[in-house]
Amino acid sequence: MKMTSSKNVFALIFSFALIAGCSSTGETTGEGGMGTSAGSASGEESGSTVFGGGDGSGVSSSEMTEQERMEAEARAEQAQAEAMREITTFYFDFDTAEIKQEARDVLVAHARYLQANPGQNVRITGHADERGTKEYNLALGERRANAVQRFLVVNGASRGQTETVSYGEEQPAVMGSSESAWAQNRRVELDFE
Amino acid sequence: MRNRAYRPDIRRSLLVFVILSLFTVPAMGDELLIRITKGADSAIPISVVPFSESGQMPSGDKVSRIIQNDLEMSGEFAPLPPEQMLSLPSRGDEVFFRDWRLLGQRYVLVGQVTSAGGTLNAQYELYDVSQEKRLVGATASAPASASRSLAHHISDRVYEAITGVEGAFSTKLAYVTLERNANGPTYRLQVSDVDGKRARVRLESDEPILSPAWSPDAKKLAYVSFETGKPAVYVHELSTGNRQRVADFPGLNSAPAWSADGQSLLMTLSKDGNAEIYRMNLASGDLKRLTNHWSIDTEPSYDHTGNGFFFTSDRSGGPQIYHKASENAEPRRITFGSRYNARPRPGPDGDYVYYVHQRDRAFHIARTNLESGDETVLTRTESDESPSVSPNGRMLIYATKSGENSVLTVIAADGGAAYSLPASRGDVREPAWSPIVR
């Protein structure tokens, strides 16, 4: 039951972030001067239309289209990564520090971003739900923060960019003593400074 | 620790307290209100007859009323309400044993309080009704401003005369209150009498305060504060308010516990990778690492010998209680009864260890008899944390939930009686019972 509810929360945040990401893709396309109808057409489609109309040579057009396609793909990938990086909270099961499968791609996106931006630091805070003892939960929150830190470092971030702190059960995201509150409080938060 | 040593004249020790108070006047705290929820079935009937009074009495509770409350909250006594008494003697020659036998009383306490020149003087006598014998006849005095100390002192004498065990009514409680409002949380480290009165704020912070622990002389508190944005261990001298940040390593700095000589602290640090237990010599700052395992090791507490210690470790897969008989001994697992047992606190005699115990979905306080290995669940409440045993081993205080808030509850250490100390507002948590101050 607690797993279901935390998955729901995750799915909700994830889908919201993807929607936000789509609209930012459109804006990027607009900046290139290739059309302003951001919402309806995808970046790839508008790109090929412009080049197809502007150049008579099939060969060079094909090459340009290929290049453009790759650029567009890269842009889309970047947009997707940006969308994923909107997610900065990661949830855990009771008394574990195991990073969930659905969190991995998102954390990889964060790690690549940190790798590409060596001046960027991140504060990683670990939290526990209210059940059990405060000091053990402080250590458990640290174990969760450390698990996320290790994952980021393995995937390209530098250890020097990361700082971990555990608040144990002291800073609940949601007040209350329900399964749903507990699920939302067992978490690690990334804070990009 | 528990042998009865010289007990200084209460007047002298109180005078010292007052002088030091002139230099540091801690803010008034939120007093806790005692709510008796369950008396022990075996509670001893005793009559605390309202003391006669002469001279200008201090405002607030009468001395005999405070004594009556003390004895009742121990769970071991059932004081007779004064309105049911047939007579109100204040001296031994006024006590008619037949009256008290009729009322089913086993003990009667009578006394007088006089006030002169800013000093309260009490004369009191404790009688065994069935034997028609005086057990205690004594005097005590205190500044008028310290009438509660005077009363707790008399409670201790009465308790010891009847049970043979040193009273703990003159001891203190340290605890943390948490108030959440629009400006965010406010944590307050407070110290009060064991009956929740005379609460004083010793530290206030927007950031968490955790794990207060009394020094053996009850003059200092060690605790964890997040005031710098991360957990660090502090030692705080109560009389002066002087504080020292003793551990501020990368990672965790938490769970301080004093050695019997007050020279060292056990604590949990993660500077070497994960949560391990260390001993710090407070004078030199030298550290000795006492555990070495990839799992979480935390919540240390010295055992009654002062050589070994209990701690929580999840090396078996979930948190369980372990004991090391000495710093270099192999850890021995103590708890097996459920998958979550944590934060051990030993009783003063070495016979029991008390801890947080998960059973079904609830968290209770349980204890294990260290000789037999038998485990007893002591509480019926369901979100229990932070057990702390009274220095005479007879009572146990812990934090539990009442609605949305955390409250303190005191029970007899064998699980008999119970009373709670709800905070006037917000949460009250992390109780720590002081040693007996001599």
C-alpha cells in the first residue's frame, strides 16, 4: 500500500515535469526562427519543413536534414533531460536506502548535468518518516543521502560538487501519521545552489 | 553511583543555585501539566495531611500538596484526598491511629511550615499506621523562593523511608519542545522539575535540537543541534550557559552519551564513511573508534558498570540492540523478539535494558531482562520513542503521540502506573531524566 501511494506521487510529478518539458522544447524551436507554433508541431517536423523548402539540391538537402535531425534529436534529448531534472525528490521504502528503479534515469540526468557544469554544486538532504527512533532515523537519512551521492558520482558528478546532510525525521514534507504522509517523507531532496 | 553519599544541607545547595541564577536568568519555559492516566493496582495508601502554615507563604502550590503529587505520580502510592480525612493533625501527638486505620491508610505524613526572614522551615513526621510507629522525624529549610525544592526533598525522604529506595523527586527533566507556526519551527531545549514545573528554556533554535544527555553531576547537558545547518554535538553548562561545540566533523555528529566519570562522551560520527560509535575524551578531543561495521551503529549508552555500552545496529538487516562488555569486546546481540528494536537505555542496576520495540505496526517501549533474556512490552501507547529511566530505576519517561502532538508519559519501570505530561502547546519530545544530585 505504501509502495503504491509513493509510486503514484512519483508518477504525478514525473508526468507534470514531462508536460513542462514539452512546452520548453517549443520555445527553443521558436528562438531559431523556424516557426512559432510551438505547441502543435514537434521541433523535428518544423525543422525539416524549412530546409526542404529553402534548398533545391537533393543531396545537400539530405545532408543538412541529417545534421538537422541530429541536432533536433540532441535538443529533444536535452529537453527530456531538463524535464527529468525538474524532479529533485526521490522516495524510499521503510528502513531502506535503495534507490528505486524509476529514479535512476532522473538521477543519471542530474549526474550528467553536474558533469557538464563543474561549477554547479548540489546539496543532498536525506529524510526519514516519523516511525522508529530519531537517532536511528538520522543515520538512515544519511544512508539515503549517501546512496544518492554515490549514484551521482558513479554517473559522472564530482564528489566535490556534492554535500550531504541528514535531517532524520525532523523535516517532514507532509504532516500527519498516515501511510501516504510517511511515504512522502521517506525521501532525498536535491538542492542545486 | 548509587551508594548513599553525603547529602549536602539543602539550604546550602539551593543558595548556590540562586547565586548562579543571578548571572544567567534562563527564559521561563512552558510548564507541563501532569495528567494521571492510570494508578498501579498495588499503590500504597498514604495520607499527606495538609501541613499547618505560619508566616507569609510563597504563592503557588502548598508544600504538602507538592509532596502529595510527587508520591502519586510515582505510581507506587495512592494518596488520600484531604477532604476525606477525619482530622487534620500537624504534629505526631495529634495523630489518632484508629482514625487512619478506619480509612485504610498505611502511612500518615504530618508537618508544619513556618516562614521567617525569607526562609521556609519545615518540620515533618512520617508514621506507620499499623505499627503505630514514627519512621521519620526531621526538619528541612529552603529560601521561600524554593518551596518546590523543599517539598521534593521531603518527598524523597518519605519515599526512601517506605520503599528503601532512594527518591528521585529532586531530579530534573531535560526535554525538547517543538512549536510549528507560520514562521516555521521553533525548537526549545528546556529543563524542569520531574513534575514538569519550573520549566526554563536553555536553548532556542529554528533548527532541530536532539538527544539531550545529562552529565553524571547533572551540571551539563550534551545534545545535538543543527544550528549551523548540519548536526553537531554541543556540551552546555547549565549554570553559566557556556556552550562548546565538541564534535563537528563531516557527516553525522550525534547521539551523545556521558561516561560515568564525566570525562568522555560516546557519540555517533560518520566521518569515516558510515555511522560508527566513537569515544571522545572531552579534555583532549581525542577520539577512539569503538565499532567497525558497514551497517548503521548508533544510539550508544554506557551500561551500569561504566565499561561496556549498549547500542543500536542494523547489521542483522534491521535495527537491533547490541551490547559490548568492554570497548574491545565482541558485540553481543540482545534483542530478537521483533524486526525493529532501537535506542537502548539501561536501568541503573544492570538488570534490564529499555528500548523502542516494534510489534505489529506499533512502536512500544519494551525491556529485556539481561539475565534471562525475557522481553516485556511495557506500554499500551503506539508511537513511543525516547525511553529514559529514572536514576533510582523505578520510573520510566518516554515520548508518545496524543493526536497530532508528541507528549511525555511516565510509567512505573515495570509497566504498572502511568501519567502523562502534555505540553501547553506544540510537541514535547526527547525526555532525559537527570541523575540524582547530591
